[in-house]
Amino acid sequence: MPKNCNNLSKFGTLSKVRDLIDHLSEKELMMINQLVVEKLKYIQKSTSLKAMSNFIVGDRICFERNNELIIGVVKKINQKTISIETDEGIGWNVHPSFLKRYIEAD
């Protein structure tokens, strides 16, 4: 199916959802809101876990902060972040989506 047709299909679905929302009570809207929030949390957690699975303790990593390259070693894998210790001994807790493996040039 061409991209434009797929987008139109999604737009049609969104339009139907908007029409449905207009006819819901406050209680029903609150229930739907809870479902949406739970789904978003699930998606974010899945993304985070996938990103975390790319690293293990001892990996050399890097990330950017204020256009500065920070280089360090993974010290601990937390639930939402990865604890890093830089070569200067400074500790950071960084979301895994900001990290990249650091490969030193020979």
C-alpha cells in the first residue's frame, strides 16, 4: 500500500476516535486516559530495555553533553539509567539512548 494511502487510513481512524471522544462521559474519558498512559509507559519501558541490552558492565562508552564528548566505563545497569564513571572519576547516570560504544583509535 502506498505511504499516502496508509496515512489517510490513519487519519480516518484518528477522525473516528475524535468523534467517539466527543460522545464520552468524563468517567469514560478518564478510563481511556489511564489506558493511553499505561500504553505509553509500556512503550517507553520497552524502548529503554532494548537500549539497555546493548551495554554490559565494563563497556567503554561515550555520550555528548553541551557539545563535549564524555568518555567513561559502564559501572552499573540501573532500572532506567546506566551508571557511568568517566576517566576523570566523575559519576553520571545516563539514559541508555544517549550512550554509544567508544572505540579508541589505534
